[in-house]
Amino acid sequence: MDERRSMPRWQINQEAELKIENAFRAIPCVVEDIGPGGIRISLKRNLFDDVFSNFKLALSGDFELNAGAQVVWHDQTSEKNIYGLSFNRIEDSTRSRIGQFIQEKFPDVLVRQWWKGA
């Protein structure tokens, strides 16, 4: 499949917590891939698309992403729901922090992407 994204995504499969506005508890999820333009997450629950218009995602103890996104696609299996999200509200400083997070926590992912296709 051809890559149609203008910004790269890094596959990290990182456990995280999704915090939805007005929800009592965070929802455990897995960030399958992430980049400055969007994210793919999987979780056990099926959510309405509009909950992603304002959310926080705790990727680690020192990095929480505060953003809004639209659901580009949704796939459901018997075990999980996978959402492909495109950011439509995210601060520039947070976009750059995503790259820093990958560099700090997943340097091998950057190396693989750098040499991909070589």
C-alpha cells in the first residue's frame, strides 16, 4: 500500500491512557503509531467519533498530549477497536514534542525509518 500521509508516523505500540472530556476514568489503550499529523490507537471499547474532538493522551509520566482529532477510519475486531485519527487541533509545541518523545523513548524506530527503502 502506498503511503499517502504528508507527515511520517512512527510505529511504537505504546500503552497509554486516553482521557476524554467529562469522563470519570481514563481508558487504557495502545498507541500503535503516532506522528505530527495523527495517531492510530486501539482499545477495547467502542467510542463515538465525536469524543476525539477534545482528548488527552498520557503516553508516559512526562508526556501528555492534549489535542482534538477527527476519526478518519475505524476498524472493529472481536478483541479491539482501532481508530485512525487525524489531528485537527494540536499546538505546534506539542507536534514537535511528539518527535522528541519518539527520539527519547524509541530511538530504534527512528533508525529503522531512516534506513527504510535504502
